[in-house]
Amino acid sequence: MLRAGHRRLARPGWQNPRHVKNEPTPRVLSVIPPMTQLNTPYPATAYLTGFLRSRGIDAVQTDLALALVLELFSAPGLRQIRGCIHALPTTQRTPRTDAFDAAFDRYAATIGPTLAFLQGRDPTLAHRIATRHFLPEGPRFASLDVYVDPDDPEGGDPLAWAFGALGQQDRARHLATLYLNDIADVLRDAADPRFEFVRYAESLAASQATFDPLAQALAAPPNLVDRTLQALALQAVAQHTPGVVLLTVPFPGAVYAAFRIAQAIRAAHPEIKLALGGGFVNTELRELSDPRVFDHFDAVTLDAGERPLLALLEHWSGRRSQGRLVRTFVRDAGSVRYVDIGEADIPFGEVGTPTWDGLPLDRYLSLLDMLNPMHRLWSDGRWNKLTVAHGCYWKKCSFCDVSLDYISRYDAATAETLVDRIEAIVQETGETGFHFVDEAAPPKSLKALAAELQRRQVSISWWGNIRFEKSFTPALCQALADSGCIAISGGLEVASDRLLQLMKKGVSVDQVARVTKAFADAGILVHAYLMYGFPTQTAQDTVDALEYVRQLFEAGCIQSGFFHRFTCTVHSPVGRQPADYGVSLVPLPPVTFAKNDVGFIDPTGTDHDVLGIALKKALYNYMHGIGLDADVRSWFSGRVPRTTVARNRIARALASRSG
């Protein structure tokens, strides 16, 4: 069969099915490319594999992100890294590579046991790791100096304050994570300057208007990481013998590796069909027009993958013409063509149950990188990832990509269906922890889910993202806790009623205070997503927002938070109607590849970079109970205005039942 990207048709977009031999649907291999997560599988392949099997299609999956790390971070892998160091000219070696080379025997002896510990296969090793005498310590361990006990600033174990006297496992996981980060730094210096555990070669793809940087990187001779990944890809193909390979790229940091994998498979097995999809594609490649992408892939699909994938499989089996594909880019006569016949998506209640069959669940690494209590849930422990509903029921926030399918098309399943899926997943994996990965899980659905879990007496632990809706009453929060909810996160964004209204969040600061307190009183950890740098935000807004955050911590409403800088995207209301938000956009160059982030000019001229440093410093201390009595201006290096927020504003909100 000819590659779809090079097929010449008698009539554009059409071919006569009578002239095509029907073939059975080939086996489909879904691949997680580096880098996503190391503590649990990224869920896209589990969703697609479960869906395809529910339709009677032979489907398998593999996680090459985990496989790559386990291969490189092994005794043989470390020897290869050392070989790269020895191949470097003396002038290109760094203090990190020299220190690693000098302590190589210790690294080689400890890497296997340390990974086994992080995989949960040797928990007693925590005692030796925690002594600080087992692992070789590189520059990353200097970060421990910031953990100073406020009651004992002159001495003692810095981690005793950070983790508590009984946190032996946590302490050891954090030390082991620093150890792996040290090795990653050496790998970056010696072999691949783009290597990261999360944002691997991210700059080659994120908002890149042209494919040129990625094409140049792919044309360069492969380095150690590339060669290892290519070998693992071909091993996976040899093991599973697929006719179709799907690569999902949720983040810019997974794009380069996905193309390297496709490059290796295409060279060795030109008969295999390759398709690209995922969150990055859905967000950034909507205006794709560079035909070079199709040197590596036969098709690129947009948005929810079930329907486009069924259409592709029918097309590649000779049962559907190219002109009847769904939300798919192909190369036709040398040019990129977008085909969408407009078939309806598969209802969320009919997409089947995700399956992790075939993934090495006992090999994932429970890392502990940041001490933020919510962020550790992302990297510590293996969570079954499940969606309560497709899309967002609110879909109004002005900073969000509300025009895209993953937000705009809201579709929920019944509580009975969700608990059926939960029970099936627990039966398959043997694990009862769930991360609901919704943009914002609907209160009505969570209420029904909690009741159904209680009715069936299904015991799980779960966490997820919500909006701080007033419908989350104390009674509902307690019901969610009783059903297994351990943590929730939600967007407080800029804690300013003026800016919340401009953002169209549909919440007020007072309402957020009451809702978060209801969750906290039910024993549920509350994490607030916080934002700075939103259009028209002034220094006064920023100081006032920090005062609100201080009071929320002081009142026990939130226990965790994270400030991130606002980024304008082309798919958000701000990016689409900038004048409505008092800003103008910086013109973008012609786009043939990725398009997402866009610069903007804010006439207020506020220096958000300087303010952001103070916000993050204050928040870190608030999470540890430090500085809650201090004037918020003390966190800023320069002069800022006095807050206009009353010191008892949150206390008054909590005492009130209205709003």
C-alpha cells in the first residue's frame, strides 16, 4: 500500500472504493514519547487503547519515556554517559562532568538500588539514603541549604523541618530525586544539552512558527539520547509488530522525541503507518502547512482522537476514501491538506474504559522534586488518571483556550458509568488512587459520583481540579471527602474582584474563601492556582492579591499554591479580542508550524518580572507557616503601595453566609 501522504488521486479528495482492496484493520501501537511523567503513565495511550479494544481492534501500548530514563539511568547507561565525557575535549568538560567522572564508581553502584527504591521495590533503603552518606552528592544538593528551621537557624538537619521528624521515606525520595537530577545535569553537559525530565527539547517546538529548528535537529547526527531512544522504538516495533503507530504529544517537551521515534520507524519499517496527535497538536498545529512534517508522519489529527482514528484506520484498510477523513492533516501531491467530513465525535459515555495493560506499572518512579504539597501529588506515587467529563462546563475564562474542543465541547458520563470504569481499572491495576484530569470537574457530576461510590462501597482515594463554585457547600465537601477525595485544586488566579470579573471567572474572593474553607474543614488539601501579569494588572492589584492570599493561608482556607505568569494564547478570549482587555498584540510572523503564545503590550507598564519574584518567595514561606503576620510589602525588593485590603477581609467573608 502506498503511503497516504504520497497517493495521487484521480479526483482531489476522492477515490473509488471498488479499486481498493479491503484489508483487515492492522494492530495499533500507541506510544508515549519522552518526556511526560515518570511516576505514572500519561493517560492518552490508555484511553485510546481502551477505546480501540472496545471496538474490537487489536491495540497495544508502550511508554518510551519511562523506558528511555530506565535505560540511561542504569549502570550500563551511566557507563555510556562516562564514555561521552571522555570523548569531550578537555576544554568542553565542566565541573559537573569532572565530579561525576571522579565519583563514577559510587554512581554506578548506587543507581540500581536507588531506582528500585523509587519504584517502591526496596523501601528499606530509605534509611541509608536518608543518612546522606549513601548517595554521591552533586550541585543539586545545594538546594537543601534553603530549608532552614526557623526555630533553629544555626544548625540541625535542614530536612527535619521540611519533612518532619517521621518523614523518612519522603526525605529519602527527595534526596534520591536530587541525585537523579545531578545525573541529568551531567547527561546534559556530556551528551545532549536539550535533555530534561519534563521539558525535553521544548524550545524546538513551543510556538515555533516554522519547522526549521526541528528539521535541523532531526537532520543532525544522533547523540547518545537519540540513539538510545531509536533503539527502544525499534525494539517496541519488533515486540508488537504493529501496522499503525500512534504518537501522542501532550506538551512541547515531547515533540522532538516523537519525531525521532517516527524517523527511526519510518527508516526501518516504511510500511508502517504513523499518526501524530495529542494536546500540543490540538493547541499549536491547527494552522499546519509545512509538508516536511509528513516526511515523518502519514497523518496528523486534531482534538479528541477517537473519531479521527477510526476514520484513519478505515482509510488505511481500504474502506474509506481520503476525502472522508475527520479532522486530519495529510500530504497530498506535495502540499498539506486538511480533511474533515464533519462526523460527530464519539459520546463520552461510549469511549470505553482506559486500560493500562502492557505498561510496566511496577517500574514507574515516585519522585519528590518540589516540597509543594500539591505538586508532589503530580510526581509522587502512581495514579490512575480518569476524566469525569469531556471539556469544561463553564468555558468562559478569558485566559483559557475556550475556543478549542478540549474546553468548548462539554460532554459528561453518568455516575454509574464512571464507577463502572473505576471498578474495572482497580481490578486491572490493583491500585485505588485516581487523579481526575478534568479542566474543571462539574460539582453536579462529583456529587453523583460520590453518592455512587458510597452506594457501591467502593473505596478509592482521588483528587482533581475544580472551580470554586458556591455549590461546593460544606455538606457536599464532606460528602466528597467521605467518597475518598484527598485534595482539590482550583483557580483563584489574580485574587482581585476587579480582575476576576475581567477574567470572567464567575467567582469572587469572598466566595473562594468560603468554598476553600469548606474543603479544608472536611480534611481535603486545597491548592490555589494563582496568576500574575494579567492585562491591566497594576502593582496595587498585585499587592492586594498577595494580601488576600496571606489571609487565606492564615485562615486555613488553602494549604498550597503556585504563582505562574500569565501567557496570552491565540485561542483565548484575550488573544482573540485583545482590545476588550486593554492590550494590543505583538504581530506574529507567518506561521507554517506551531502557533500558540503571543506577546502583548500592556499600557500599565507594570514590571511583573520583579513583582513575581516576591510573590513566589512569599508563597513558599506561607506554605510553611512563615511570615503570615508580616506586612506583605516586606516581600518586595522595591517600594510598592500599601495594600487596600482590610486585615480581616477573609475573616469577615468566612463569618458571612452570603455571596
